[in-house]
Amino acid sequence: SILVERAFPHELGGSALKEFRTEGLFIRFETPKEHAILVAQEDKPMTEVLDHTASPTKQRSLLKSASVLIVEDQLLIAMDIEQALAEHGVSNVRTVASVYEGIQSIKQKKPDVALLDLNLGDETSAEIAMLLRDKGVPFIFATGYADRSMIPVGFENVPVIRKPYATESVLRELESLLT
């Protein structure tokens, strides 16, 4: 149910309404028209770790009280890091999936630290990185690329976490940015 409620807005910019009715579960999905394809109706049915035990530290307490911005266009990855942060006591987390949402979120409330997926579908998080740098907010890039060739010019010194990443590595990186 969490995937249904969050995937459509996060991945597609749509919405999902879920209601438990007496006749059963009712779900209504709304997607932007660019994601819709007209299909001819047929009579046939469709078939078709690292385990680190972290001791409480000053850094961990800094992270617990920090405002964290996650910019990630893959919902399951975003949910995984949200959960890891929550399990470590971080309660002030905002997750966005696009450059526009990231910029609006930062304008609304400046985060203390951020994790930026470098590649956001048809765009990159470079514009968000520039805004964060201008506001003095430390951040790390996350990327699936094996080298640093996709890192925007001027950001060569920004820490990079390679995807798929161990959440404990992300937590350590975020903690180190706050000291």
C-alpha cells in the first residue's frame, strides 16, 4: 500500500486514491497524459551489507537533529534511505524526485545536509548542487557511474557514493559533513 500511495506521485507526478469499501478495495490511479498509452480493448484478460554497529557519537547526534534533503528519482531507493535515517533517529527528512521539487524544497526550508542522486532521468541534480553550495549546505552525490566523469565542473571535491550503496556508508558520509 505504501508503494501504491507513494509511487505514482514520486515516479510519475500522478496520484493514487485507495479506499476500503464494503464491496472491496477501490484504487483510482491518475497519471499525467504523457505517461498514458491508448490500448485497444480486447475480450481476453491481460496476462502477461555491511553490518556496522555504530556507537553513539557526537556526529550521530548531529545527524539526528539535522534536516536532511534526499533527491532521488527511484522510489524504492529513496524509501530505503528514509528508513535507514529513521532507524538512526533522524526524523527531519524531505524526499523529492526532481530538480524543480528540490529547488522548491530548499527555498521553502534550507536543509542542513543533502544526498543528491546525480542522474534524475532526463535531468541532473547539478542545479540543486549549485543552490546548496550557494547556501553553504554540505551534500554528497550518489551515482551509478563507476568513475567521476559525470560530476559537474566545480564539484570535483564533493563526496560521491556509488550506487548501489550500503546505507551505513551514506549515514557515515552525511555525519562527516556535519562536523
